[in-house]
Amino acid sequence: MWNIGVRTPRSVLVTVLVALVVMIAALAVVVAMRPRPEAPLSTAAPNIAPQSTPACGKAACHPVKSIGIHGTTVTLMDDGQGGSGLVTVGSDKSPLEEVTITALGAKLGPDSLSCLDGTTAACLVQGRQSAGVVIAEVVTSDGDTWRTSERQYLSDASYIGLDDVTGDNVPEVLVVRHECPDSTSGTPRCTAAPVLAEVFDLAGVTLGCTRKYTSPSQLHGWPVIRLTKADVRACPS
């Protein structure tokens, strides 16, 4: 028996190939349109650098005292020994200039920061230098900006404070000192001399003095001295 081969017409082959190409293309489209699974959200904490601790001299700063004033918080920080410090303002603890009175031998402590609000707010930073001697400096703000004063104040009668003496809603600095122009401060003769309170504006300009008293405890309001315009007169020459 003879096998008679039958050749498939070319037109049929072409038709089959075209159908195959169309089917493959359709499958590719379906795969491409299939929704992809969402990538899992990372639970790792963001790589945020820790905020550096400010330095007080050669040591890390430690908070000594904080006071809320003028819509913010003023904090005094020191090296843990009271030998070096700085003042920070606000929750981000933006530092001001370093405390300068420590370079003069003043030691900082829990009572070293006091503040008084007003049209201009002021904070007093003070430290004890020796028996009966305290030194202070002032930081002020008349808005959002706090500034440090370039002046230091010294009392040989253990008192420097803030008070609105003139009644203009701006604090003044009160410095109690022995009135002993003919004696050296700190000597027994000067320590026995009468005392008075000298009043300075925030720029460090003398506004006047009180009369002389036998001891600081005789000044109005002691132990937190409170004065009025009537208490202030020209300082002894």
C-alpha cells in the first residue's frame, strides 16, 4: 500500500501562526495587568541622629533649675559641680552664651537662677564667690530673642536681685553692698560698714541708691527686697 502524503496548504499554516501570536500577546497583557502585592511597610525606626548633650566646660551639662517665663522656659545648666554653666531657652534648649561669672570664681547652685517677667523679661544668674560675696549676670528678652548682658554685678553683702523699682514693667537689678569708700571690700572694717541697695537698669546704668541701713535685713521686703521710686535717691559720692 502506498502512503500518499497530503501537504497542508500554506494559508492554513499562516492562520495558525497568527492565532498563536495573538494568544501569546493576550496572555502577556493579562499577566501585566494582574495586581501586584503591596510591599510590606517597614517597621524599622527612622535613622535619626540623637541630639547631642550640650557641654558645660569639659563636662556634660546637667539641669540645675528651670523657670517658665515670657511664654518659654529658661533653664540653668552646669557641669554637676557648679564650676561651669550655660543658660538654655525653650524646649529645644537653644543655648545662649556660656555663663561668664564662673570664670570669676562664682559657684552655681539650685538658687542661682531667678527671673522677673515684664515688657522686657529678665533672668538673673548668680553664684557665690566667697563668704558674703556673690556675682551675677543678666539675660533679657523683649520678644522671641534672649540676649546675655556683658556686665557682671558684685555684692559684698550676699544679695543681688530683680525688681520693678520704677514701675515701668521692666525689671531692674538690685545690688546690696557695704558703703565703705575708704576701706577695701571684704576687710573687717568694710564688713562692719552700713549697707545700701544700688539700683541698675538692664543696660547696667546706675539709677540711684537707697539710704544706708545697718544690715540688709532692714531693706524693704527682706529676704526678697522690694523697692519703689520713693526708696531711690542719688548714690553717695
